[in-house]
Amino acid sequence: MDEGTMRPKRADARRNERTLLDAAAAVFVASGVDAPVRDVAAAAGVGVGTIYRHFPTRADLIIAVYRHQVDACAEAGPELLASSATPYEALRRWIEKFVDFLVTKHGLAHAMRSDNAGFDALHAYFLDRLVPVCAELIAAAEAAGEVRSDVRALELMRGVGNLCIGAGTDPRYDARHVVGLLVDGLRRI
């Protein structure tokens, strides 16, 4: 069966894949993308063979986790906007999720160093999915008079990304705290 005629995955298969990806993300946050696949399998409650059946190579697993987390971060924006007390609170909570995502992706560039085209495609996917969500949250907070009018989504996301760089190398550095200071600085005085 070629890709054009493939049937969509059943709901339980999608749920199982999400469980694997969530477990892999948690392991990557704790131990980095070089964590043994057996650790991912143990966290997901499956055998190593199951991981390799879904993701034949480590790079396949890392890419799938990355895309899964981009999608989860993108989907969280509207949900947070609908459920938070204020648009600023939604933006703040979304940035916290974004920080968690960035910490997880540490090591991705190294893991994909031999595949520049694949890395570029993932980066484009990241921008296409997340910049509009961040922009929507900023616009809502700005319309509510909660944040400055000169906040731009890509600039904010780059600033957050830069503040997260030291998170994986220095246990004394708390990226979430420093990013919180940045987000506090967005508030309209």
C-alpha cells in the first residue's frame, strides 16, 4: 500500500503513539535525547521492540517527539486563552509550556547534525505552528490592555529561547524563573 492509499490510524493506535511520545519527551527532559531507548520503553510501559516498530531509528523518535511537542504547544494556546482568567495569564502559562518544550529539544540539533534539510524542515514547522499561536495570545493580552503594544511574537520566542540555552548545562540556572522575569516585563505599566 503506498502513502496515498494508507488508511488513517485507529484512535487506539494514535493514543498509543501519543503515550510513547509523551514518555519519550519526559525521558528526554530528564536525561537528554541521548537517553537509552530502553529508558523510553520503560517509561511508556512497553518493550524496546515496540519503540523500534513505531520509530525505526533514534532520529525518527527524536523528530516525532519534536513534532508532537510542537503540536501540543500549538494546541495549548487556544485552550489556555479559553480557560485562563485573563489573556496575560494565558500567555504566561503558554510561555511556561514553551519553555518546557525548549528544554526537551536541547540536543536536537546535535542529534540531527547530518541532516540539515531535515533540521531546516523541522524549524520551519516550528515557526509555522507556534509563531501564530504566540501572536494570537499577545494580541489578546494587548487588546485587554495587559501587555505593552510593542511585543512581537517571534522576538519574544527568540528571547525565551535564548534564555533557555543554559538550562541543560548548569543545574544552578533556572530558565523558567528567568523567563518569568522576561514575561513580567511585558506587562503594561
